[in-house]
Amino acid sequence: MAVVIRAARRHELRALEDIENVSDEIFRRVSMPWVLTMTPADLDLLERARRAGCLWVAASAANRPVGFALLRTLDGLAWLHQLSVLPRYSGRGIGGALLEQACAKARQERHDGVFLSTYLGVRWNAPFYARRGFHIVPLARYSAAMRLERAHERQLGHPIWRRCIMRRDLGPGPIP
């Protein structure tokens, strides 16, 4: 099944919350049920990202969102805030295509890297990103913004010892 990566539309924002909730169900399989109790990206954040051109969907042949990526700026850093794909569409390159769209936008905005925070030891998290050029940022190299992000994640209920911050260098390259 072919999908198209495109800018999210305002009327799709509630569907993106649903996609995030449904895609989080996979965490039951790895004994991480607390992820299911966390609230998805809120509508205000999604709308701000949409208006800024930093929210994309993977649309099915029926033009319905089956995944999305949200890029934001955190203390001057490009940050992949969310990447979610419905489980029945996983393994088709959709997450990778959404990720590349976010990285292209970051490069276009002249960022030299993209950051994200994710779970270690879960194959569709840190290992997925590592295969796509991300590397773990050592704790000693965290900026103040990264430390604040970790504190915020702790408040949300994430077990910090299972998480890491990763960075992908964008380096010089063509700017789309």
C-alpha cells in the first residue's frame, strides 16, 4: 500500500492524537504499560506545529492519516517531538519517510542536527533511530534544555533510566 507524506491539515489533528494512542499499544508487548497512561501531543501543540510547517502525515490511498511526525524547536535545537505510525502500517518504511521529512525541514531551517528522546532497548525506538544515523548523546554533554526535557519526561512518568537523548548530524548538504 502506497502512502504519501504531506503537510497535516487542521481537520486531521484529532486523528493524530488517536494515531499516537493506538500506536502506543505496542508497548504492552514489551511490558511498558505506563506509556499507555500518558497523554498524546495536545491539539494546541499540533496546531502550532502545523502552522509552522513542522507537522506531517503519512496519508493512505484513501487520504487518511496513518502516521505522523512533529518537529519542534527546543532552545534553538531541532527536536523530533513525536513519530507515530499505526501498527498495521508498520514495517513499510513509513516511519523512516516521516523521519526524513522532519530532518529535511531541520536542514532547510539551517539546523546542523536533529535531537529526540526515546526508549533504550526497544527495537522500534533507539535501535530504529540508530539505523537512521542517530547516536546517543552522553549525559555529560546534555545542554540545559536537554536536562529540562528530561525533567519534564520524568514528571510525565517516563522511567528516565530507560530513556536516552539521541542526535543525528545533518551536516552540509543540499537545502531543499
